Amino acid sequence: MDFNGYIKLKGGSKMKKCVLYCLISLLGLFVFTSTSIAQHGHGAGSKMETREVLVEGMKVIFQIMSNAEHKKMLKDMKMKEDIEPGTTHNITLTLRDEKTQKEVTNAEVQMKVVDPKGMDQIKALKYEGEMKSYDAYFNLPAKGKYQVLVLFKTGEKKGTAGIYYEVK
């Protein structure tokens, strides 16, 4: 499962790829309105930008934190994790079933981050059992608006979601 493979499943032509990319971009503009700077539930004093998106019965919760803040949060929680060299931010994703409110812990998750110049990074997110979430480190070095897209698969069900995140 990957972004290119998902697009191929949807048709494969360049025009269809362009239409899919445009639809995801428009979705980012109109659907993702739940924005707040929130206290991260796992670490006292750590700030993390949190945004929630509802997609076909799945609540997708994006949490973005600078590596400096993430390192502090991990230290406060007495957890040790090596922050990936060459990265600036940790992006955490929680998937929650809208009906049951239970976290989805068995998904395959890939994330694509597109920088202000149109260059992208694609990574598989790893599941963190202690946090009941998926995460990866990304490099967001320049000021500007980044597009954060996710493709997830649980069983036979696939979903996509995305947000915009601004580095100031």
C-alpha cells in the first residue's frame, strides 16, 4: 500500500492522478476546520498542534510537535526514543472509530508531507502501543504551509485524510 499504488487503483492515468490530488487538496481546504493548539495528553507542559478530521466514520487526529518539544515530552514521561537525524518535527496520528470511540490499533498507515515548494516526503508510520497512535519524524525546515496527507488501511477499508500545517 502506498500513495502511488492507491492512485493506480483509482485509475492510473495522469489526468486521474491530477484529479485525485486536486480533490485531496480541496478536501484539505474545506473539511479540516477543527484547529487548535492543545495540551498533549501524554506529557505535562508540552504543546502540540492538534487537528481532527472525520472521514467515513473514522476520526483521524493529527498531532504535530517540534522535535525539541517532543524530546522534552518524552523526557517528562521518562521514555527514551531516538529522534531521527535530519528531521525537525514529530507527527503523530490517532485513528478512532466514530461509533465505538475506540482507537484503531491494527492499521497500515502512510503519510505524505508536501513542503511549500512542492517537494514531498513519504513514510510509513509506526504504531506506538503505549500511546495508541502512529508516528514518524519529518523535516519541515522552512517557513510556510505544508500539506500533510495520510493513507490508512484497516482490513479491506481504505481511507485518506489531510490537513495543512504552517511553520511560522
